[in-house]
Amino acid sequence: MTRTDPDSCPGVLRLHEAADGPLARIRVPGGRLAPAQMQALAEAARELADGGIELTSRANAQLRGVRDAAELERRLRAAGLLPSGTHERVRNIVASPLSGRVGGWTDVHALVPALDAGVRAAPRLAELPGRVLFTLDDGRGDVSGLGADIGVHAVDEDTYAVVLAGRDSGLRVTAEHAVDTVLHAAHGFLELREDQWRLHEIPDGPAALADRLRAAHPHLTTAETVALPPHQEPPIGWLTQSDDRVALGAGVRLGSLPARTAEFIAAVDRPVVITPWRGLVITDLDEWAAEQVVRVLAPMGLIFDAASPWLQVTACAGQPGCAKSRTDVRADAAAAVEAGRVLPSGPPQPAADELAADEVVATGRQHWSGCDRRCGRPRGPATEVTATPTGYRVVPPA
């Protein structure tokens, strides 16, 4: 694939000029936020942006309608959310959200700081496209299916499969060498690429990169490849940790977290993990505190019920945030949920076209888009609900 446009992924130091104002994307490696960092994001959203924190499919955060870019930069640096001026857009590291607390072969969150530091320490890795994705999967298969360019997937307590372009490469590495292998693969990607943004866009890119890694690193071994699951359900509700404390998985309606709700989450004073399903996990709670969190935050809109129809729906930015969108798809999707037109189960709806917003009824996972670009569409099967010049088009999953 040949790219004719430069990589324009936004960050904090390079904002995207959206239709509703400048947009800042804040990288959060591993999705992990300390309470003070959540509070800093909440205050920035309320005082410097449009009052909401958007959670992304890479477990990052976005602020829309930024009014003071310099002050935002200052605050994020002070909160430890902008440790590099050169590498900020390439710190796209997604890790299994529950790792080290609930299930999995090993705690991949222990690898996140080392990988982030290794990326930032290598001047040339600042040249990575902002779309490059690293994943660290503890073996449960929740993030390896996200289509990472480079990642590792635990196959036992001390062995990882090396993931290239979303697939098991057949290479195996021990935990001791996992981070170095990922970093060497990132350098190898830069050596192979021309104008491509992603590894899968390079002709024979995954195979060529695997050959380079195999030749340069005698500690790598090979094994039969394993299939990586394309989609996992988000962690929602009461989750008992291995230390008998509680983690609470929370869905966020259309991935948009109001600043006021974020401040209440920060006040819980526990580590928070943003998930790549645009939700949150509030960790390390005792049972009494977990009960109070649900009692306070559920009425504020956080979703602790895995059967909620809100968890079936994703949507692009739509109007007024995107000039290419034909309508306010988020408002239309929210109205569909509230009116009971998002059905949790049953046969898929037949394909239809030229539907008014209040005529759209769809079953199961569905993505609402303001145009045919279908930005933000999740991986895996989902009904497509797409705005056209004459109404919505509904296409069930194949």
C-alpha cells in the first residue's frame, strides 16, 4: 500500500483541527492512570476543553475543543502524562487490562514501563508513524486480536509468542528478552518501511521482519503458530482479584466520560486502567468500597451490567466534531439505546437503506458512522449503521 498523505495522528504537541475545535490525544501506555492523573485529565477537560474525556480503542484519552494548548501541555507534563516531547505520538502500548490481578499467565503490566522507556530512549523510534501499535497480552487473548504491528502474547509463565501484524509469527521469546525483542522489531519496521504506516501494509512485511529478528537474536526459538482471537468482551462488573480485593469493570457510554464523573473516579483513590473497549477498570478495592463505588457511579452513567445495550454500540465522532459526518450519529445511537431499538440478541436485522434515525433497529454489536469512512469501527463482526445523503444504511455482519 502506498500512502500519499503524511501521518497526521494528533498528540498533545500537535493538535488535530476538528470541526468542533482542536483535539488533543494523550497516550497512556498500558492504559494505567494514577488517581492524580485522572484528576488532572478531569480538570483539563473541564477548564481547557469541552468538558469530556474521550476514551479510545487504544486505551488512550482525547480532549476535544482545546482552548489553551500551552496550558494543557504544562498540566500534562506536571502530571507525568507527557514525559517526552519527541516520542509522545508513538507511545501506543496496549496491555491486558486485568493482567496481574485477574487471570492470565503472567503480569504484562510489569513490561509496560520498560517498553515505554525503551521507545523514548531510542531517538530513531520517534520516526515511527503515530498509528503503530504495540500490544502486551498475558495469554488470555484480549488484546492480541487488536491487530498490533508488534506485540507479545504469553503462552506460559515465562514464554511469549512474538506477534507481528496481528498474527503469531511462530517466534518465541522468554520474558527476560521480551521488551528488547519488541524494540528491535520496531527498529526493523523502520528499516523495512517506505511510506507505509502499518506493518501489514509492507509487502511481505511480517515475514521479512521475522527473518530479521531470527537472524539477529539467537535467543529466539520457533514453535507452531497459534490463532489469536479477533474479539473479546470487555471486562464489566465485579471482578475478584487474585489478592481477594475487587476490581470493577465499567463501561462508558459511547466512550465519552464527563469530567465530573472522572473527578468522582479520581476521588476513589485507586489505580484506574483504561481499556481498549473504551471503558475503565477501577482496581484494588475492598468489598465495602466497591459497593459504594457502584452505588455512586452507576447513577452517573458508568455501566457495571454486562447485559447493558450500551455495551453493544460504538460510534464515530459524528457532528459537530467531524466536518465529514452527515449527522450527529452519537445522538442518534444514544436515542436508539434509550428507545430500546438496540436488541441484545436475536436474528440479525435485514439489510436496509434510506432509514430515518428513529427507524433504525439492530441486533448485537453495531457501529454507527457519519460517513462511509466508518472511523472507529471495532474489529470483529458488527452491524454497520452508516449515514448516507438519504438516510441510514444498515448492513448486518457477513
